[in-house]
Amino acid sequence: MKNNNHHFVLVHGDCHGAWCWYKVATLLRSACHKATTLDMAGCGSHHKQAEEVGTIEDYFKPLMLFMEALPVAERVILVGHSRGGFDISVAMERFANKISAAVFVTAAMPGPDLDFPTVCKEYEGRLDSVMDNQYTYAKGKEKPPTSCLFGHKFLASKLYQLSPPEDLTLAKCLIRPSPLFDDFHCSTKETALKKENYGSVPRIYIVCDQDKVMKEDMQRWLIGNNLPDEVKVIKGSDHMVMMSKPHELCSCLQEIGEKYSS
């Protein structure tokens, strides 16, 4: 028997927090679903600063603690946006039996044969310009950056170009530096994904065709190199699809819930 009331766990991307899901979470709850929005460590209203988040394991911890605390019989639908695709991938590896489906919303989508460094290298090679983004180098200028904060011009032209102006204003007020880690540049046991765990969870990729950060060709590259169970497209969406096309995203999530939840 199908369960008509689903539990969606919404995971944000770089520099954002649980707050960026306010429209979609409201729509899901209005349709009688459960929506949990989480702040990763150092993001949103989380108490730590970026420089206090020492490892990728620390960064993922809010999601891992949430998954660990779920009742044995409860299964959720994980939804990762942008960098949040990395977060939900690790959760899939560790808690596959608690996940009905995983949704990658214009997101990084590593896999057993597509590791974190390969995804990051491909993305960085396709990025036009970092514009006014700000980076910190706590380990020295000769080392990779340890945090990144999106600049206002970058936000306006690359992430929110099709979103309501009030959402761009909100983002300018609430974004925080995102911690960056060595795990993005070298494979580690913390980020390793296996076919018997990660691979057992149904995956759905949602393409946003007007995304100027995770461009459609990058999204299609991820899909081609780590084939998901299903691909959906939201036309006319910028990177912040939860702001520019919240109703369309909500409809996609509800369709996924109906198809993959038991």
C-alpha cells in the first residue's frame, strides 16, 4: 500500500542554509507532507563558524545525526541541492535502509565509479568566473581555499537571475561562508560510495535548464557518468529553483514521493 504522506529532508548548497527552502517546505507541508530542513555545520543558523568546521565529517554531522535518530521503520526522501548532492550521497551510503529515494536538484552527484575529486574537477573546469566571490586560505595561499563566500554580483547574475528580487535580497542578508575541504580534491574513506549501499537507493536527477552555476551541460555530464533511475526537467529555472520555480519543484517532489515511497 502506498503512503500518501511523505517525509522530505531538504539539504542546502554552498553558502546557504535551511532558510532557502522556505517556499518549498511550506508547499509540501500544505499538501500534508512532512518537510525537514537542516543547516549543515557552519551554515544557516548553525552555531559554528566556517573556520571551526575542521573536516567534511564535521560538516555532514547535522544530517548524519538526523538520519541516525530516525525511527527504524521510517523512511525519508532525501533532497540535495547543488553541493548538497555530496551530503545526501554520504547519507545514502550510511543509511540506505532509511531512504526511499534520493533527489539531486541541479546537484553534484558522485557515485561508486565517480568520486568527489572527479566531480569537483569537472565542475571547476566548466565554471566561467568566480567574479566577486571571496575565499579564505587558512592553510596558506599555496594550499586550496578553506572557505568561500558568494559575492553579491555572483549571486545576482549566476544564482538568482530568474528569481524574485526579494529572494536575492534575502540571500544577501543570510548567506555565510561555506567551509571547503581536502576531500574535494582527494578520495577518502569518509566519502567512498559503494554499489551495495549508495547504489541500492533510487536516484532522481532534476535538471534546471537556465542554471548558470551548475550549467545544464554539467548536469548532463553527471547524469551520463552516473546514470540515475529517472531524470526530470524544470524549464525556466535558475540555480535557485526553490526560489524561481517552487511550485514546479514541489510538484516534482510529490510525484517522486508517490512513485518511490511504499
